[in-house]
Amino acid sequence: MGEAERTILATSGGHRVGARTWLTFDALVHHAVELSGAHGRKPRVMYVGTAAGDAEHVASRMAEAARVAGFDLTPLHLFPMPNLEDVAGTVLEQDVVWVMGGSAANLLAVWRVHGLDRVFRRAWEAGVVLAGVSAGSLCWFRGGPTDSFGPELRPLTDGLGLLPYGNGVHYDSDAGRRPLVHRMVADGLLPSAHCTDDGVGLVYRGTELAEAVAEAPGKAAYLVTRDAGSTAEHRLTPRLLPAPR
């Protein structure tokens, strides 16, 4: 991989229904692999389904999507116990870690019990691309709105904090997320927030936002900042990624 570059791709997308499969990897997952620089062999991608309780049917569909995409997929399960003898070593061997959505609060709690918060920081510092969708996006930030506690969105403020911002996912498809993001920033729970419509991802090099990308046209990303006791929202037009072949 050469000199390690800390990279995160935080998204509200990455999957779609396949032509012959229930699920296929869309452009955002393929972009995570591209960001890793893997070439000359099958890209090594770790699938982490903690936020969905390591649901076996989702893991099997992710494995089928990886086969179609030509990726070497390694699942990391934590229920009822880790499925890998050397979790840290296996994580560090990957090109990409892709974290699925679900309960962000449960994901963070279980990761911390198993030391995955420290393992993923090591992987990030070593140049493994950390990526994911929904809860798999929010986890890398300080926090943001979550439905982990019930259908009414609530603030989450104990994310891993690799990225020193808040995060708002599904910004165009869940009407409650935008006002809660703004309230969290206005109240000082978050210093600022980076948000994505469905189908949009944010690329970070180190802790700096490098680019917004999208797998669907007409979508956007947003920066929410505090402004004189209130908030301001700035719209970013993402670069449209090519559709996977």
C-alpha cells in the first residue's frame, strides 16, 4: 500500500438490488476499494454486520455480492463470540472494512467490549480504508441522530470520533434527521456536522473532507455549522461515480 494514508468513506448508500441476486455492491462500495489502491489481486474486504446483530441472511447476501464483484470477503462476527482467532491481525490484512447499517448504539457498545474501537483506529492509521453505510457511517464520527433507541430519533454523542464532526445519514429520506442535526450543532452537542443524502458518500483523507461522491444523480452532501447561536447549512454537489460494470 506504500506510505499509509488514513482514509474513511462515510456513506448513505453502497447497495442495490442485483440483476440475479438480492443485493449487489453499488458504486460507493467499489469506490472504497478503489481508494484502497488494491490491484493485481482480489481486493480484501471485511464485512462487519454488528449493527444488525450479525444477521446470517444479510451476511450470506453480502458474500454473494462480493463473489459477483470479484472481492475476497471476510466476515467479522461478534455473536455469540468472535469468529476469528486473531481479530486485530485479520482486520489489519484488509484493504477495506465495510460496516453495515442497523443500531449504531449497539454497534459501539459491542465493539468497545471486544476492543474493536482500538483495532479500527490501528487499521485506519495503517492505511486500511474504513467505510460503511448508515450506522456504518455514523460510527466513525463524534455522533449524530440515531434511531437506535426507538422510532423517535435521539442524539448519539459517543461515536469513535476518528472524524471530529457530527454525521447525518439518510438526510433526504428521513425527515427528522435534518432538524435534529441542526439542533445538535446549535446546542453545542456537535461542533459541526457532515451529512449525506441516500446514495452519497464523503471521502476523508486524515480528518479532512476531501470529496463528496455519489452513485445516483441529483443527490447532495451538506455541511452544517454553528452561526451566531443558530446554524448554517451549506450544500455540496458530489462527483457522480461511474456505475459498476
